[in-house]
Amino acid sequence: MPTKTSRRIIHLDMDAFYAAVEILDNPALRGRPVVVGGNCNRGVVSAASYEARKFGVHSALPMLTARRLCPHGVFLPVRMARYQEVSRRIMDIFLQFTPLVEPLSLDEAFLDVTASQSLMGAAEDIARQIRALVRETIGLTVSAGVGASKLVAKIASDLNKPDGLTIVPVGQEEAFLAPLPIGRLWGVGRTTREALCLIGVKTIGDLSRMPPAILTAKFGKAGLMMHESARGIDLRPVEPGQEAKSIGHEETFAEDLRDKKRIEQELLALCLKVGKRARDKGLVGRTVTIKVKYRDFVQVTRSLTLPGPVADDKSLYQTGCLLLAKTEVGLRPIRLLGISLANLSPAGAGGQLALFGESRTRVKDCRLYEAIDTISDRYGSGSIVPATLVEKREDGKKP
């Protein structure tokens, strides 16, 4: 086994995170099937409590299906700002034990605690300390897996959820993985599983015993990678402080939209959210992308890379409208609309270059958005909105 076995990596995964935060904020929901993902039938489930999972509800399930499976469930909209707030507190706890923290999402992260063991004890003891601290200071449970690689630690953390701890001793990686179904490995989806089944591979142990030459002949380089994974070999380092590659937001509508004016209003509402998030993070971006999903589930994207970086709502919206004109919006009903900002860089790196306006206008706009953001932070995101969105509110629709 390679020298990777000297590493000790912990994978920490919050249990039903969004649903757990909702229950934390409203203890009356404890013990009830809680489903987070929107208050309409057109979206998908973002998270489900373990009580809801007993009914077959899981993330990415259409909300309409979830309501049919669990008619007595508590269905709640996503409160992303709240989840982000709790996530920051959790990540701060992780950082108390090692600077090598690689967040994968709001609710999970890898920690390399190899160097921390001399001061804080063995990796499994560190995992226990972290789990206890998260429970005591935040009130949530977290499952953990401890192993010599990211792959093994992640698989381990998923085996005893919720509130579990699974430790894979150094040198026991291959034996630990052997009895598990092949689908537990990263990158082994339905098509690959079916292809492996045809050659007699059903467990990870079956895969580890398969001659590499056969796997390479059938799957190319991916076959060799799968064989190494089956033996627990994963040399990828924990990479802390990875920056977001894009900032975006999308909306699935309760009813398909065809009216172009209404669609542009929805686009503006999305731009307000994306612009605010970018400015909060001190980032600007040059590439704007819109995503449109039509009634028949056909999805298209359109992108434009600007001459200079932006993070203001106006530039996002005007660029988004240019991109909308390159789709069939207004001709075909749409069920989903999204916009994202990529090619990100710190706002101070060269300054923000507005797309539509001169230098004096840029300074004025910058001050305007600073004022708007201050008001939004103090009184809520809906306290100040463009006039064009007022019409939506009067119709009883949330911007």
C-alpha cells in the first residue's frame, strides 16, 4: 500500500442539514416528516428529514411526487441565507482542529488531521471531539468517517448515518471496501454498474480482484482508476480554501411561463439575488450564463463573457436579457430560469468595470448598491426592490 496510509482524513457530513436547521429553529417539527424544497409542486426536494425518508422522500425527488408519497409531511421553502449562516459556524468549528479543511458544500467537508494528531490525539478522537462540539454549540448532529484517503473517509461517513462514526484502520482499506456494493464508488453510475455486472462485478471486492488489463480494455483509463479505488487507493490531497467557481440562482415556476415581460421580471429577481451574493463575497465576474428549461424538459444555456468584470444587478440583468433573446423564451413555455456569474475575481483586483456606463456613473452605481445592500442586510432582502417587481408583489407573487 502506498505511503498515503500515513495520512488521516476525516469526512464530516451533516445529517439532513436543511431539514435539521428547520427543526432546530422550530422544535415543534421534531419527529415529523419535514421536506425542504419549495412551497409549490414544480421544484425538487432539497432535503428530507429521516422521518420523511421512511416514506421514500429523498433529495432531487420532484416535489409533486414527494407530496404524494408523504401527504402529511411539513413542506418548507429553502432558506439559503439561514443555512449559509449555520454552515459558517460549523466550518469555524472544523477550523479549530486543522487549517486543512476542504468544504464540498454547505453541509460536508474533508479535514486532513494528520499533523493535528500530535497535539489533539488520534484522528478518531478528533472526530469525536468535533461531533460533540457541533452538537453542544449548534444543536445539530454530524456523521463522520475516518480513513487514510478522501475516498475511504467519505464512504465510511455514509455507512452509519445519522449521527454515526465509522473508523477504517490504516491498512484495512481494501478489506473495508470489499463487501460493499460497487455503486458506493465515486463515478460508478447506473450505466457503469450494469456494464460491470455483465462481467461478474457486483461488489467492490469483485472489482479489486478483476485483472486491470480487462478493466482497461473495457473502460479505458477509467477502468484503471476504478481498480485503484476498489483497493482504497486515492492520493488526492485535501485542498483548503477553494474559491467558488460561479455564483448563481435559479427558479422552478409553479406554472409554465410564456409571457416575455413576466419572464424578464423573474430574471431581474434572480439578478438581484446573484448580484447581492457576489458583492457580499467581495467578488466580480466576467462571464454571465443563463439557463432555460422548457415545458418539455429540454434545457439550454447561453453565455457571454464581458470585456470587464461586473457584480451589479443592472449589468447582470441587461446581459441576461441579451442572452434571453438567443433562446425561444416567449415562443415556448418555460418551467425553469436561472442565471450565474463566473470567471470570478476579487472586486479590488483592477476594480469593477461597468458594462453600460462611464467612470462617474460607475462610482455612483457602486455607492447606490452599497446603500441597497446595507438596507437589505438590516431590514431583509425584500425591503427594497426595483419598481418593475412591485407588479409581481401586487399579484401576490414573491420576487
